[in-house]
Amino acid sequence: MENIDTKDVPVLRRAAMDCLARREHSLHELKTKLTRKFPDLSPVVVLAVLSRLTAEGLQSDERYTESRIRYRLERGFGYHHIRNDLISKGVDPYLVDQMLHPDDDCWLLKARELIEKKMFLKEVFLIGYSYLPVLSTKNWHVFWKQGGFHSVISGLLWTP
């Protein structure tokens, strides 16, 4: 087994803290960045440094997940898109499911905001009144699917 107390640990720790100073990172993201930046270092050393940062509270997958959900929501993405994004960044699916709920009312509200933004509408969008005939039904379903919204939302918002 390697000796973890090497001269590279302070440099590695500083590089990790520089990344964390810019924005939150998942443990997996940070590990990937550091192993790319320091390819000669053993993964054991990288994991030891990251474990210490996590124990000190400097790196947190919970904080990362919260900030990433908030950011992606503000950008107009739906539940499925955000969930898949977090899992692809190495966040535990159980943690994602604790913080992100598919039944939340925010998804319908966010979808309405997207319609208003996309259609440049100033009025409040009401279900039952259709502002959507500009795009075909197929195009709207593709739009919702790419945004990660559940198909139920697409059905609720589309009134032919």
C-alpha cells in the first residue's frame, strides 16, 4: 500500500479547493478533474484527499445536488432531465430522489413559464385556453421531452 503522506497532497488539496471555490462539485466530478490534472498520482491518494475534504464539510454531494437542481430549474429543465443530469455527474440516485420529486407542483408551473417565454406571452396561461396552435402537437411533445418534462404535463398543457 502506498504512503498517503506525500509531498503532492498539499498541491492536490489546493487544486481541489480551487475547484470548490468556483462552484460546488460532486465527489465524482472532483475526482475526475483531479485525476485528469494529476495523472501520475495514485487514485488512492486522490480519494484520501477528497475523503478528508468531505469529512471537513468542504465538499458535499447534498449541497451540490441542491445547487444543481436550483440552477437547472431556473434554466427551464424538467424533472427527468435534471435527474439524469445529476446521476450522470455521479450523484447517488437515492440522494437525487430525496431532493427531487416528480409529483411536485413546480413542474407544471415551470412548464407554464416556458410556454409564456417561448410564445412571448404576457397573459397568464390557463388550462383550457390554447395559445399553442403555432406549433404542431408533435413539436410540443418533442419540446417537453427534450426539456425532461413528464408526458402528463405535456398532455395537461396541450389543448387541441
